[in-house]
Amino acid sequence: MNVFVSPFNNPFINLALEDHFLRGGADLPLAFFYVNRPCVVLGRFQNPWLECNLPYLVENDIWLVRRQSGGGCVFHDEGNLNYCFIYPEGMINRSRGVELLKHALMKADIHLEISPRHDLWLDGKKISGSAFKQTKDASFHHGTFLISSDLNKLEESLKHTVIPKESKSIASVRSKVISLQEKFPGVTIQDVIELVTHELKTITRSLDGTLLSTTEVQQSFVQLTSWEWLWGETPAFELEGGMKVHKGLVKEPFQGRFTLDQLTNHLPTAELNKLFPDFSLQEKSRLEVF
């Protein structure tokens, strides 16, 4: 199995690379490791207003991202290792990746438990969450692994902005979390990568920037950073007061985009500022790479 390590900390680039590999961009099977700058990553079928504290994200320069796989909302920062195992068959084996991680860490006398949801737990607390995606020809299992993340920022980031009256989105399953360094202070992200590569009897290969010029990666990046994907994919929900929203569009009591400029005359200023904090600087920063 090839093992690639990303030199990029832009979550949109790393998710675009995952999608590229899944769709035939490299020989499979492979493992892909990366570390993102601070961000909150939504599952495909989730509601950002319900899942995270949008004003807090803007105030603390934490980006908002929506991935292509399902599952719950997660916090990434420089103390979190992201992994992705991609296999050349359409049928997902939901246990294979976490079993590999469990056995790799066991060699360092780090004993993890696998939950029924295919997450990893340490001392009764969650340390790694999982999500899955498959195409006709391949599948992947990706997830987080908390090594030294800022758990206070994690907790604040994953508080809701509003609680809708009704929502068709997939709600996250909230769990108490732990980072690996809380119990094993000297363990680093690089240590975990090396334990996994040793278990796979291989070595890591670092990616370079040439992949970013491929059409497929650029198309995926454009989709992931678009308003239509990040906000417009939000499943139907209804706010207190009767405003109904679906796929980023207000359906009642009028029709239009669920955005600040469209709602200026319909909601109080305080409510507007909470619902639509200014993400413009983050939008500019995440696009600068291209």
C-alpha cells in the first residue's frame, strides 16, 4: 500500500486530493495523511447553523468546510491527524481502517477500543471519528485522530448557532473527547504516521504541488469552496418564526437566497449578525493557493 503525506494545510486542497485519489488519480490501495489549519468540517448532509458556532469561527479564524462524505461535524487543527484509506473496490469495509490503526498503536502500548460506529476510543473518550464514501469502483474511510488538539476550541466551535424548529439534516452524535497527548505526553503526529507505516511495512511519500494543476483537483476544489456546496447543500430546516429554508433558498414567507443581503429587511440586526458573520476574509485566504 502506498502512503502519501500532504504538505498542504488547506482543508479544501486535502479534500480535493482525497476525491482525486478516489476517482482514479493514483494506484490503489493507498493511505493518505494530512494536517489541516483550524477548521470545522461538516458532513455532507449537515446544517452549519445547527452544528457549529459560526460567530466564534469567524472571530478565531477557523474555516468552515463541507466534505463529500456523510457523518458528523468535526474540528481540525494542527494537533489533529487526518487519515484516509482508499481501496480499489466499491464495497466499504467499515472495520478495516480502524483495525489497522488499533493494531499499529498497540505496538507502542497504546490500547484503543473500536466503537459500534467505527470510531476509536481511549479511556472511555472518543479520540478518532470516521466517515465513509464509495463510488462504483473504489471506496474510502477517512477520519480524525486527536493528538494534541486544542479541545477548548473544539468544544466552543461545535456549539450551535441556532436550534431550528425543524431540520432534515443529519445531527452529529456528541461525545466526550480526549487527545493522545493527555495520556501519552511525548507522542507526536509524526510518531503516529510512522507507527502506521511500520504496520503496513512501507514508507511515506510526500506529495508536491504538481497535482494541484490537474483538472480534476481544480474542479473538486472549486466545488468544495463554492457557496452552492458549502451553504447551499444544507438540508431543509425551519427557524422559529416560520421561515423555511431548503438548499440555501428561503421558501417561506418569501423566496430568495438565505443570505445576509436577502434577509436584511426580514430579521433583526442581532439575529442577522449571528446567522451570517463575515466569512469574506476566510473565503479570500482559502482561494489564494490557486
